[in-house]
Amino acid sequence: MTTHIPDADRTAWGQAGVRLDLDGELATVTLCDPKRRNAQTPAMWRALAAIGRALPGTVRVALLQAEGTSFSAGLDRAMFTPEGIPGETGFLQLAASPDAELDATIAFYQEAFTWWRRTDLISIAAVQGHAVGAGFQLALACDLRVVAEDVQFAMKETSLGLVPDLTGTKPLTDLLGYARALEICATGRRVGAEEAVATGLANVAVPAAELTATAKDLAAALLAAPRNAVIETKALLQGAGDRTYEQQRAAERESQARRLRDLAGL
């Protein structure tokens, strides 16, 4: 459909390996560099962050998917080489930068991963094949995960001498608990579909041929519920882990009061 997003922006995003399609209240974000297994670069992160800022306020569900056999093979390893990626700051350069600059650069990279959990929308990751490192963290950035039966999650940063720094540690720990999250990150082992569903890392696993349809069915079900009720519910659940039982009871009362008055036209 026609949008107000400039063609130049869409072209730049496509060159970075990302495509945005809007269909009413649904935004579909596609990693579209299958020849490189959707390896991630700072350019891709800039594109993802820009898409988050550009989404119309009418969007209620964001569906993240990827072309090819892999969701994302993780960070482009060229970032580790002395040559780096043309036009980008390589990790060797980054390591030599002052503390404030280093912190700001990583924070800038993280912006590609933060907007998926905004209260005003629900995000779904449809994940097939390998979701490694930054790919795993991008899937974790979403609220919900639908996976193909061939999915292979792995957090490889520690084996490279690094830590997961693209916002993945918080949702991973929230979903799996400290001990399992530590074991997965420290060993870098693969997590398949059966374990992902059993532990709550994924909502459902389906044959690869059914992945897109299943994710779209879930998006349709989410869109069928009243928007403001979904927003209030998401905010309640997001904050529940940081509240006591009594604080959560109070938050529920406050939220319901808003809903009742809204429904009554007050």
C-alpha cells in the first residue's frame, strides 16, 4: 500500500538488507539478504532503527521475518578484521575509542533492538534456520517468537571473547531463568525448536513451510482484540516482574479504571 515513507529511505534500507511492508495495522519487516544469511552490519542496525522511528502510529503489530534458510547468521565477521566494512567503524577502531564514544556507539547499535518492545505494539519474530548471536538477540527483542522446526538458536558472543550486548540478556533471563540463560550464553550451544517451546523461548514450532502462515495468523488474532485493551495488558505484564504482588494488584486496578472509563466514554 502507499505510505508516506520516502522511496529513498526504502532504497537505503533495502541496500542494508531490510524491507518494510505496511498493510493497515500490520507492519512486516523482512531481513532480505539471504545470500549472506542475513548477516548483520551497522548499516542494517541503522535501517532497523529508522524503520522503528518511521512506523505510522496506526501500526499495532510488527512482524519480523527473514528470507532464505537462515533467520540471521549473526554479526558480519568482517567487523572483526583489520579492514572492517567500508565506511563503518571496525571493532578494532571501536576498542581504541574513548569510553564515552565507545558507550555511545554501542547504545546506537542497540536502538535497532529496543523499539520492538514498545507498549503501543506487539512484535512477533518468525524464525527459521540459524539465529545466531545478533540474530538470536534480534529474535529475543520481539515480544513473541514463532519458530520453524529447523530453528537453531545460539549465543556465540562469549566464544568470541565478547558478551551479548544487543539487549538480549534481559529477555533471555526473563524467559529462561538465570541458570539456563548463563549456560546457553557461556557454552554457545544450539537450542532447537523442541527445547525452545518447552522452555518458553518460543511460543510455537511448526514445519518451515507453515512458518509464515502461522505468524500471520497470530498477527491477525492480535489485531482482532481492542487496541487499548492490548496496550494496557502488555504494560501490565511488562512491569509485573519488577512489582510486588500488592503493587501489581494496584497496577491492575489503575489500568482497569482507565479501561472502564474509556469504554463508558468518560
